[in-house]
Amino acid sequence: MQRSFGLLASLILRSCGAAVVFFGMTAPAFAQEHEYSSDQIQAGYRLYVGQCQLCHGTNGDTIAGINLARQQFKTVRSDDDIRRMITTGNPAGMPPFILKPEELDDLVAFVRSGLDQSGVTFRLGDAGRGKAVYEKSGCVQCHRIAGEGGRTAPDLTDIGFIRRPGQIMASLTNPNKATQPINRPVTITTRDGLTIRGRRYDEDTFSVRLIDSREQMLSLQKSDIARYDVGTTSDMPSYQGKLTEGEISDLLAYLISLKG
């Protein structure tokens, strides 16, 4: 690994100033199912630091129009495309890399994870099947995509752009651990005795804005609040055991494909 880096270092330094086209702007189309284990992702991270970070940066976004963490690809549409690009390079300036097959697999796993080091093992299935899973599992009752669906849970229109695959997988299987603080349910009691339960969509020093259980958008001044409790558990159910592993894989692939 280190030997190949030494041989290619000068090429990499020159390529950083060139119009390197490794990954571009089109959302990936996952042509087949693959499992990305936490061990592979961690090994891929070490490879990325030694081989790729010099040009692509810690977050994979230092080359104009390219963002590895957000899975923005131009010519890449499958894992094999990523392997081929790494192995052969391209005329725009990216050098070829000499890696063993297992090293390629590890690097692909890290890239497909969205440069995520959370240690979550996940499998990406078929996005088309995942859309059907999304609709049949009742997600649409709470979540909204492109103006369709409920409002009591976060809008998922661009979830594949703002969250990494491992984070989404954790939300599907262990939502209490993965739910972001702003999305935890709140229960507010006003000074005139009104109790409101809902989800915050904005908060500052003086006010809080939320969507209540009836999907009504409310804005409250904190000076009018007598009690303000933030839940420690998520309203979202875990789909572990409720969906098959294949269905979760397909659902994950569909959510990742949502780029806004």
C-alpha cells in the first residue's frame, strides 16, 4: 500500500491542480447489491487517507463539482465503475493506482459509505424496489418527499444528499440512537395551560417553531412557555425485524437516491 503511494506521489501532486474527473454530479445508480461491512469501511478509510485525501480532501469535496461524501458521481454508476476508475485513472489527470482486489473493495466500501466512519454495516439493494417498500411500510404517512406525504416527520426529499448511508441505516434500525436532536419529539405546556406535542423545525433564543401532531405549524414565544420537554426517544419505529434484510437494503438504496 505504502510502496504504491510512494511511486505515485508526484503524479498525485500534479493531478491535484488538474481537472480531475473521478466523481461528478450525477446520482449513483446501484446496479447490484453489495454489503459494506464496518471492517471494510474502516480499512477503506485508511486507504483513502494514504491515497486519495491529498487531492479529494478530508470530506471528499476539494475538487470543484465533486463531493464523495454526498455521492455525487459523473460517469460512475456501479461499484465496478469505481474500481475501474481507481485502477486506470482518466485522461483528465487522475493517475492509476496499483491496489490489490481486497484493497479496491475496501476503498469502494468507504466511498459508498459517504466517507462515514460510524462503523455501521449496511447493504445497498435496488432503489426501485425500495420505493415500493417505502410506500407499503407506511413511511409516507409521516414523511414527505417532493411535496407528497405527511409532515409530522422530517422531509426526505434530499435525505440522500444531507445524510450518509450508515446514518440512514442506523435511523432505520435504531432510531433512538440515530435521531438528530432537532428531530426529537417535544411536549410544550404554555402558561395558559395548553399542551402541544410535535416536532421542532426551528428554534432560537426567544422562540420555537414546530409542527404539531395534526400537522399544524405553530410559532411560540419562549416567554409564553411554562414547561418544555424534549423527548429522549424517537417517534419513528425501528424496522429491524419488521422488514426483511432485503427490504431494508432496498429501502436504504431508495433513500440514498433522494437528492432533492
